[in-house]
Amino acid sequence: PTTTPPPSGGCTATYTVANSWQGGFQGEVKVTAGAAAITGWTVRWTFANGQSVTQAWNASVSNSGSAYTARNVDYNGRLGAGASTSFGFIGSWQGTNSTPAVTCTAS
């Protein structure tokens, strides 16, 4: 899994592929608050090999080409210090399903 280091009071995000099959996969991203509580989060990543998200849950996911942005939904944005939540998605891929680097920004 790919993890970003937490800024003070920020958040980290860890991306994993939970399951994979020919032409598709299930991804999961775990968001963890840093040393202070947060009221919301935004996770960003860019797919390098043409992957795409077709369905998501526990986050509002949008994209511009291969660049994706996931934002918390009403019920999982507030996290106490060190607390975690996760969101998932179904995606498609062709050729290589490489793991992207993810960033997390707290609000």
C-alpha cells in the first residue's frame, strides 16, 4: 500500500487493491486523521495506466481524465485524532493495474 506522511493535524491516506479480476478491481482507501481532529478530508490520486472508477461508496468521487478526487460524505468527515474511516470503489483496468500515490488534505 501507498501512504502519505501526516502533516501536523492533517491526515494520511492508504490505497489498497482489495480484489482484482480480468478487466476490473475493487479499491479501498483508508483515511486516518493526524495528531488533531479533522472536520473533513479530500484524497487525490492519478492513475498511470488508464484505470477508471465506475462506482464508489462512502465518498464523493470525481475525475478529470486520469486525476481523481474523493471527498468525505456527511457521515464520515469528522474524525478524532488518530481515528480512521475508509471508502471503496469498483474500477476497470487494461494491461497494468499499478498502485497510484495518494495524498490526503484535511479540512
